[in-house]
Amino acid sequence: MDTRSPVEIADRLSRKRAILIAGTAVAFVVAQFLATLAHTGQPALWTWCWSMLLLLLMATGGGLLHQTKIRALMNDEVARDHHRTAVGAGFWAAMVAGLVFYWVPGLDRYSARAAIQLIVTLGVITALLVFAYLELRAHRDA
Amino acid sequence: MHEQLRNRLRQARVRRNLTQAELATLADVSRKTINTVENGVFIPSTVLALRLARALGTSVEALFQLPE
């Protein structure tokens, strides 16, 4: 039986969540970069699935299998503030990526699907990394 | 520390011999929240400020002040 308090459990889980989010986001970028080097034409289905999974993680904050009390502590006021900041950063990253795709010459050789996938990916990855950074910074010295 | 808000949360907590985790349990928030408020990284909402004040048995004004 777990004798730790809900605060201690939530603290440990939210730290693990931040590390997991950062690790998954970085792994995704690396995997996609390697897939791009292999150049298979259209974006592979797995990259879409992974993107959607990361988007779901960002939308829900994860921890869906834990008790309501633990989840509430994991997603308290500070975490929600970090989430808002991260989503804002992701939005601007996606906007910049969209503008780059539209204005930079030579990028029009990419298909619309590939461009959309890259824009979505950049937005999601930026949001996840910003969230993970803010969470880990908040845990520092706690 | 945020320039627009001075806070004495850490002093009030230490005066009552509470750890961050104990105060977090009393205020029903995460330890991370206590840490970020104490360090001035996060400005608490009115509700959170009231909860912290209640948990420490003091007033919001005793914990948080605007600079003169």
C-alpha cells in the first residue's frame, strides 16, 4: 500500500510527466528527421499517429488513469498557467512555420499534406517542450 | 521575484515550522505551486492567495503586498 500523501504522489508524477513529455517530443523530432532523410514522399501514417498522440497528451495533460484528487493536484493553478503559456508558444510556432512555408521560395515543392504535417508538428512539439521546461523549472528546488 | 508583488509566504511557512509539502497539503495544492509562489515565479490567483492565507492562519495582506 502506498503510504505517501497525495501531494507527494502528484509531485512525483508531475515531474515524471514533464520528463516523459520532453523525451517523447525530442524522440519524435529525431524519428521524423530520420524519416525525412529516408524520404518516402508523403508523411508516413505513424508520424500522423504520433502527432495526434502528442496533441492528445497536450490537450488532456495526461494522468487520466490516476485518481481525481491526484489529477487535480497535477493540473493545479501553476500547471494550468504553464499549459496556457505552452499552447500560446505552440500557436506562434505554427503561425511562423505557416508563414515560412508560404513565403520562402523553394518550399512549394512540398505537398500540402507534408506542409500541414510539418506545421502541426512544430506547433505541438513547441508546446510540449515549453510545457516540460516550465514544469521542470517549477519543480527545481521544490 | 516579481517586481509588482512582494510576498512573505516562505517566512510565514517557516515561522509555523511547516515544510512546503505540509503547506501544500493544508492548502490543497501541489508542492510545485508553493515553491513557485515563494520564489516569486508565479503570481497566485485571489482564490489561491486566500487558501494559502487560511492554511497559515493569517491574512492575504500579511502574505502579499504591493511595493510602496
